Amino acid sequence: RSEAALRDMLGGAPVRFRALAAAPDRYGALPALVTAADGSPLQEGLLSRGLARLDLAGLGAPEAEALRAAEAQARMRHLGLWNATPYRVRALAELWDWVGTYQVAVGRVHSAARVGDKFFVNFGPEYDSDVTVLFKGPVARRFRDEVAAGRRLEGCPVLVRGWIEFWNGPLVAASTPAQVEPLESCEGEAER
């Protein structure tokens, strides 16, 4: 269905690719923003039809917000992938069964803390078995700065997206702070 939708959206017109990374990802794919000759992002068309899921790696804030909104509309209407079991939004407790796959999950933050050059967002009291999102290096600093600027996390319901790995339980090694998306206003005094 995605291939047919792309053909329909393009009508044979050329496309432009803008690489979002300097090197291919772990699967040999080079993340890119693809636009039609008129400048419209093809990803937005696929996302709004539920024919793709959003990976935020390498996207700037304005691009990410437009694509996130397109995906959210399809998700709320259960279009395409969002109506299929392997792709639906999961509860965080389900991620044990999905290690090695890209998932979108919802849960409530239990705690968030900086440890050295890492920042951990924990979704349960047992850091050695509950779901964790890990930010490292420059990404950890960007995420820490957002938290210090008032983005409260503890107790907030969030949408988490990313590749599920195993490290003391399910882990998302985040490449951008946008992989943890508050689902409602969680502004307020942040833990520092």
C-alpha cells in the first residue's frame, strides 16, 4: 500500500533527498527527508495515511512537529499500520516481547535522573528490570537542559518511540529528546 500511495502522490515527478545522518543506520539505511518537486514532504503523506511510523532521528523541530501531527491523526483514526497488532501503540509492560523492533509505547514516568554523562528516564521503581529510556553524551545534555528548563517528567504520561533493546529490561537508547513526548501538559518545577 505504501508503494502505491507513493506512486499516486508523485505521479512520476522527481523527488529530492536530504540525508538526515552522515552514515547509514544499524540496518544499512540512510535516514532522509524526501520531498516532491513542489517541496511537500512525502513522509507526511505516508504518515497521514497510516502507511509509516515516524522515526525522529535527525529531524529538526519544525519538521518533526509537522510529521508528528500527521502521524497522530492517523493513529487516532486507526488508519493503516495503526490498525494492525504489530504496529499499534503498546503499553510499556509489553515491550519485553518486542526487543529488537521499533515500537511506539505509552506509559507514566516513574523517575528521571542524570548519572554522569547519561540521563535515564525510568518507567518503574526497578531500574534493573523496568523499561528505561537512555540518553547519552550530547543528547543527554540536550534532554537535561529541557528538563532543567521546566519540562517536568515524574508522573507524566508520555509516548516513547524507538528501537527496543535489552539492558536490565527493555531499553530505548534515544538519539533525540523528542523520543519522549508528553501526552498532556507536564510543565512545572522539574527535579534537578
